[in-house]
Amino acid sequence: MSEPVAAPLPDRLSSDPNSPFHDADLLERGVGIRFKGAEKTNVEEYCVSEGWIRVSVGKAKDRAGNPMTVKLVGPVEPYLRDSEA
């Protein structure tokens, strides 16, 4: 028997609840990001089609209390962590 095919991950996803690209259910399942072939654990937002990720920079916060981020450009590969086991 064939296993059910999982729905593809969205082109863009954000961990910020105020973002229109936030999906709490998907984030609860665990989304991993490979950026330029390396595993990244501090990704705040990604976009596959535009080829960028936003990563938090240390513990720095902006004046609204959100983490400071920097945009990195390169190939992005999102995957579900529970499906890699």
C-alpha cells in the first residue's frame, strides 16, 4: 500500500503570530529549514520562491520587543521534522 502524500509546505512561512504568513498548526508539527545545505534552527521566516530566510540575531530586540533579524539570500529547503524520522 502507498502512504498518503503530505501536503507540500507553503512557499512562505513566518513564526511571528502577527504575520499573514503565520500558520500555528504547521509550526506545531515542526518545520525544519536547510539553507545552503546547512540546518538552521533560528529561522524566523522563509520564502522558497524568492530564496531568502530571516534569522534572529542573538538576543537583541527592536523597540517593539520583537527579535532583531537579518535577511540571508540563498537556496531554501523546508521540510517537516516528523517526516524525517
